[in-house]
Amino acid sequence: MPTTTTSITHGGNTNTAPLRRVLVYPPIPPDAMVSWEAFGYLRPLDHERAVAEHAVFRQILVDAGAEVISGELSSAALQDAIFPYDPGIITDAGMILGRPGKSLREGEVAALEATMRNLGIPIAGRIATPGLFEGGDSFWLDAQTLAVGQGYRTNAEGIRQLAAILGEQGVAVVVVPLPHWHGPAECLHLLSLISPLDERLAVVYRPLLPVPFLEGLAARGWELIDVPDEEFASQGPNVLALGPRRCLILRENVETARRLRAAGCEVFTYTGDEISHNRTGGPTCLTRPLLRG
């Protein structure tokens, strides 16, 4: 059950203000038509384990003070919908619907739109063909500035459309070129490399971030906490801020968690062998914050 209620349903152009309202999609059972190989998962899906892990994950969000809204999925083909961060982005004006760069995720946009309408949250815009945009390629530098990664999941046309929509809200876009890494078959979002923890504080994997962007963060006065090389593969840079310097991280990332605590962060951990590691999506991916602050 939700722990808080509010007359404000959405907004907060921030990744780090206290998490007040959040959408999640519990795992949906796979069927014979669902190919874990096609989705790029590491092994066949263990649905019972995923359900158990996700229930604990949701409880952590509730205990943190968030109203947790569990959406419903209608198709076993929407396995990646367990990661609702990507099909759109919330703004003070409402939800901007994206257009995923992974074709198997295209149906998630309609599911998110239906959920938004059921919740009474307005649609502030949408990315149209040939534009591509996934929410995991973005984070707020401040309330008027959104950083957007350009790579295989978010293209130049998607960023152009997004910038036009956000421009009407007085929000500017900073483009961050993303590396090829292992190519389009693997997901490398901007938030695979950096996660904000507070105003001008972030955890980062510096080796894959472009120098001009790092210099820009330094010019803005950002402090960066580095993820060790050995914890990049276990999604160390993917950290969900529950509030300023209060965050959730996968339990394997012990050294990253130690560094976060040394920077004054309160750190919570969760087990995500099935919901995160098998499907390669961290705690931020598993949520769609709707209201912060």
C-alpha cells in the first residue's frame, strides 16, 4: 500500500530530490513465444525469483517514503517493461513519451501512455519517427538543464525533438556523445555511466565519459565519486537516489557503496540477480519516478 499521498501528481525536474511517487511494473510471466536470447538476457528467465526480488525492491521504496504505483502489463512480450525508466521522461509539465531504440520495447510506450492517462498525468509531448529517445539516456543537471546521451538508443533526431518540447518549458538540453563500447546489441545508456546523488554530486565511471562533458561538470562545480573498474560490470554506476545523498545500489558493488558512504551518503542495497543482472538493468531502470521534492 502507498505510504504517502499528495495533491501533486507529478513533476520535479530533478533526479535527487526526495522520491515521493514512483511507477514500477512487476515482472510478467514469460511464455513460449518469448526468447530470452532475443532480449539479450544472460540466461533463461526465472519468473518466481524475479517476482520475489521485485517485491523486496518495492518494499524498499515504500520504506523510503515513496508512494509506489504498480502498473499492469498485458503482454508477455513486454519483458523489458520491468524497466519503466526508459519509455518516457517526467517533467513539471507531464510525461514526454519516448521512442525506444530497441525494437522489442516499442510496445512499452503505449503501456506507459495508458498508465499516465489512468493516473491523470498529462502527456507533454512525444518523440516521433525517425527520432529515438530512451529515458535512461538523460538526467537533470539542474531544473532548467537536461543532459541527454546520444548513442544507439537515443539519436540526434530524437534529441532535436526532445529539445523542442523542453524548450517550451524553458529547459535546455546538453548533448553527451556516448561511446560505441560493445555495439548496438548491448545497452549503454548515459545512466550506465553516471548517476546523480545530490545537487552537483554524482557517481561515475569516468573512463567511458567524454572529456568535454567531464570538464563541463567540473565547471558547474560537480563532485564525482568514481566506480572501480571491477564494479562497472555489476552496474556500479547505476544508483537510484531516494533523496539527497540517500541511495539504493546493487549489493555486489561493495567498494562503490563504501565510497558513497565516505562522501556522506546513506546507502541501501538490494538483491537483483534476476531482475537486474540477468536483464542488465539497475535500480534506476526499475523505476519511473513521477514526483520528487
